[in-house]
Amino acid sequence: MTGGRSERQIIMNKNYDHKETESRIYSAWEQSGAFCPPEGEDLPADKKTFTVIMPPPNANDPLHVGHAMFVTIEDIFVRYHRMKGEVTLWLPGTDHAGIETQFVFEKKLAKQGKSRFDFDRETLFQMIWDYVKDNSGVAIEQMKRLGASADWSRYKYTLEPEIVKEVVKTFIKLHEDGLIYRSVKLVNYCTKCGTAYSELEVDHEEREDKLYIIDYGKLKVATTRPETMLGDVAVAVNPEDKRYQSLIGEKIKLPLTQREIPIIADSMVDMEFGTGAVKITPAHDPNDWEVAVRQGWNMDEIVRDHQVIGTNGKMNKNAGVYEGLNINDAREKIVNDLGTALVETKPYLHSVGTCYRCHRVIEPLPMKQFFIKVKSLAEKALTALDSGETTIMGAGHDKILRHWLSNLRDWNISRQIVWGIRIPVWYKNDDFVVSETSPGDGYVQETDTFDTWFSSGQWPVVTLKTNKPGDFEAYYPTQVMETAYDILPFWVMRMMMLGIYMTGKSPFKYVYLHGLVRDEQGRKMSKSVGNVINPLELTEKYGADSLRMALVMSTTPGQDSATGENKVRGMRNFANKIWNASRYVVSMEESGIDGDNDQELMDNLNTHIETTTKRLDELKVGFAAEWAYSWFWDSFCDQYIEIAKKGLIGKQAMLKALKTNLILLHPFVPFVTEAAWAEVFPDEGMLISQCWPKLP
RNA sequence: GGACUCUUAGCUCAGUUGGUUAGAGCGCUGCAUUCACAUUGCAGAGGUCGCAGGUUCGAUUCCUGCAGGGUCCACCA
């Protein structure tokens, strides 16, 4: 080496080695305390804060590429605002994911030839708890590998006692405010999973079934479910239908049982469809339930006498001789037994509700469940959207959310599973008491648990309320909620409704919805296609920075994006470019300076700062990443370094430009920029804690 | 049936609130290799910005209609 060159050139390897740097740098960040903003009570009231609550991944799931996406985008926001000097909190956590987790656990049990019914609820809960405990921590470690600069000292879990206490308090408050009721209604029940769902958890699938035309004597009815005719309480026709007007009010005898039922009029009946006459089975069809309610019939009696299918998916005692048969067998037998009363059978394509977990047909069944009256909550959420208190970023999803909020039905929050927060309701005889603890002797607690989304829906509030002193006051409401658009109605909508209910303020200013990550050909990733990319493998191979950059480059909120190994490899090259440009600048000799070139560099640098800052302020991460990438590569490397090689730009100007670039690039590619920073500016502290450049 | 969204280079996608030669990654062609980086550089090919109208001095960008793809919602028995 010649005398003028820096010693550090010898130290800096020719290629950037992420394996050597990443874990070391992450530890240094953690130890520096940069992730952890002060406790809320230490903050002056006027101090500007920037808060992001992390969408809690399932505690027992390894990360998939969607998680990598949210980690990347949120980490970019967080690092940017932290460097801008705002008090920045990124609060992480994990979710117990009630049904998901219990479902996975039951699969495990099934492999051992066991089922949930072999255990009492306490034992089962404990078994799942231990199972989740064994797996938890995996997600956290993986997020750290991606560079997530979250405040782990404030980590929260949905089933920890403090959180459970807050969630229960909210339920009690809702009850006191008259927003909770317990009622028998038709709920979406999966007889395989053994629990009810809200309507959001029901998928609709096209199925090829049969439409049966059955002769009911004075008229014929069309049905896809003949087995439910045992529970018929009426036949309905349209009041305008001339064919049947004269029959309204008359009675007919139900085939098979000869039970007498009335012919009624209801405008819900479509004259064009089938025979224009509908059998009314309130206990097994949502429409029919509504008809019965409109008729003013006694629903308790209907359920008592005319529910013919039980929660076990079998015909019950009201089904008489068919008792004990499962639904399909009962259907077959009834169709047989109908004999000549069965007029016609034709193939019929229609959509049926299926369980989003196991894809069995959902059985609408009357059950006593707890519901939240959502109307007032939804209206306030709509107001928050109208006033701009909360803005949804992501192609068209603002309208979708409004549509949801405007058409919402009461929310069934009871789930017949053990893995969750047990509903704080106590029974003695027929009465129930809502209470955190047992109200006294002889009371038995409800065995149902809350819908997972009932606790997740309170996440921004409860994670801050149960955290460090003063955190809630200092950090709520938050600035950005970043998540995938597919959980907009499940989660974001509920957070808005419950957040406003609990605090009077919408929990976040912006909702940034990222799209689904697809494979390089734009196909949906699926295990069967075998095109699922594993974020950890790619991180291992190319470095976290490369994966982050590949995920975020050229993405736009609400729109799906495509990523694959080629893209990641290209971004690995970018990381190496940063490293080598730094390596060059650090080795430059102090040489001839041309004032014009220096000035032009500084002017362009200001444009760079201005544009990157603007795009990040507008939450356009993909667009910002694209700009920072090409400015660095095309301008700094390909133009200015080449000029500098000719001795036409001074080393100091190049150092300044490099410094600015490392800062501007840091939110996107934190590891390599930190590593290069340590080489070029060893006396200036860590890059993560540098100030974002201001324009002159 | 309703809503949303997309249609830009071979592929996957950006496009700074309408304005001179429309961009990136990967791929392709040619040249260059002790001189930061071959995980490179230089040069280049490649686009009627889905189609048809409209607004405008001017539209990839705004409006309308149409076609095709995708997604979500919906109680038609």
C-alpha cells in the first residue's frame, strides 16, 4: 500500500459480508438503547411522538414473507422518524390467535389419535399454553434478523394477565353501557371445528348441489336441503304472487310427518325462483329466521320444537325417526322416503357458506351467544374517516371499509373453544352476572371464550395502557397502523370501533395497507404450487437488507407486489455497491478540488434530501426507496465517483455526500449502511442515531 | 347482483397531485477487465402508456363508455 491511503482500506473487505455484520450490528443497536424511547411519564406533553403498534403475529407461527413485508415497511417508517428526532416507539407483540392455534393444536392431537373432547378445559388450555410457549420466541428472533428496530422491552402478548384484565374491563364497560346482549340467534357454526363464527369468518364457495322440488299438497316448494323440512314451520309465498294469493292463510300437511303448517306471505320470496313457494325453517336458515321474527312468532318455541340438527352435525330428537343420522344420510333417507312427493331433482350450482378453517359447510344453528351492538361504534368510526382523523392509504380500501362499517351486523363474540380469554360472565340458574371474578357461591363461569379479534381489536389501547407508566398518555393515538389489506374488516375496523369507544380517539392517524406478496410471476404463493418464498432463507443467503429492499422497491399501498430470488439478488448487489462506494471514498486522497463540481454535487444532494424526505413524509415507501436507490447508484456512484477519480471533486465533498447518502439509505438498508458508516465515520457514533439531514 | 382494483419495455412493477427525449429490477445485444465494486462499467435494442370518445394550448396522468384480468362483498330457497 502506498503511503497516502487509509489503513482502513485494508480492513474493508472487497465484498460486503452480511453474515459477518448483521447479528453484531443488531446487538449493538439493542445495547445502545436506540429502540427504546423514554417512559411516557418522562416526556413533556408537547414532545412530538411517532408511534407504530406492530400487528401481532401468531405466537406459534414462523414468519412468512408477509411478515417480512410489514417488518420492512414499519421499520422504514420508524427509523426515519427516529432520525428526524421524534420520540419514536414501535411496540411489538404476539397474538394467541384463538381459533388458528387451537385448530393447529387439535391437528397435532389428532395425529396422536386424540381429540379436544378427551380433556377438560383447564388441561386443554394448559396443553396449548405449553405448546405455544415452546414455539413462541421464534417469530421475535426472526423479526430481529430482518432488522426490526422495535422496542422489545415493551413487548406484549394477548394472553398475559394485564392484557386479559383490560380486555375483560372493556367487555364489562360495554355491558354497562347496554351494548352487550345475550341472545339466541342463528350463528354460523362449524360442526367439525365445534365453534360458532362471526360472518366474517365464513367463506363462500360455489358448489354443485341438487335442487329438490317437493309436493307439499296445495303447492310445491323448492329446496336444496330436504332434511330440514322436518323443522318447517310454514310455507311462504310472495304476497303479489297471483298463483298463490288465494292460499295465504290456509294450512297444509307436511309430507312425512303430516304436521300441519300455515301458508304465509312474505315479500322476501322471489316469484321467479323455483316454484315461488319457500319452506320456512327458522332454526336452520337465516332468511327463514328473519321471516319468523317478522311474523312475530315465539322464537324460543321454534328452537325448542323445530330445531332438527344439533351442534354435533346430527339430526336431533325433533327429527323423530331420523334422530342420530348425520346430515347427508338424513337427506338421502328423506329423499327416499318422500316417494312420489318428490316431484323433481335437478342439478343446481350455488354458493354455500364454508368454514374458513376446515372448509366444511357451515351450519346455521340457533345458539345463545354474546353479541355486541355495533351500530353506534360503527357510526363513530365512520365519523373518524369523514373528519380525516384517520386516513386509509391503499387503493380503494377506504371505500371498502366504509361499506363494511355501513352494513355491519351485530358482532357475535362467543367462541366455543378454550384457547382464548374466557368470557367474564357467571350463571346461577337462568340469570347471568357480568363480573371479573365470581360473584359468589353457586355461580358457574361461562365456558365460551372471546373471539380473538375482540382482544386484538383493543390492541393499540391495551398494549399502551399496560406498558410503562405514562405510555398511554404519551403515545396514544398512534401515527401509523401498517398491515395487510386482507384483515381490514377483521382487525382495522374493530380497532377503530373499540379504540374510539374506549378512549374517544381513533387509535391511528394513518392506516397503511400493504398488498399481498406474490411470486416472481405474479402468482399467489401456495404450498401446493411450491412457489412459497421463505424470508429466512433469503436473508441467510443474501442478507436482510437485500430482502427488505426487494420487498419494498416499487410497491404501492393496497396493491399486490411480486418478489423472488432474482430481485433479492439484485438488491444484494446494491448493498455491495454501498459498501464499495464507501470503500472508495474512504481511500480517496486529498486532491485537486474543483469548486464547480463540489457545488453541483451539493446542489444535487439537496434535491436528493428533499425528494427522499418528501416521499417518506407522504408514506410512499416504495417510491422513496426507488429514488434513494437510483440517486445513489446513478448519480453518486456512476457520475460523482467517476468525476472524483479524475481529481475534480474534493474528498471532503465526497465524504459529505456519502454521509448524507448513508443516512438517507439507512431506513431501507440498515445493516450495510451501519457497517459502512462504522468504517468511514468511526468517531461519530452509530448511524441509527444520526440526525436526518435538513435542507439549508 | 354490488363494489373495488388493474391493463405502461420480453417478465414483474413504479410513475412525484397534466407539461420538454415515459422509468426501475430481472432478462437481452455489443464492448470493456490489475486502477471501489464482475455482486462491475460503458453503449444499445425494446413501449401507438388496453380500446374509443371527451375536457385542455397540452393527458400515461382528469372525465365517460367499452373490453379483458384480479380481489372483496351479497340471504336467492
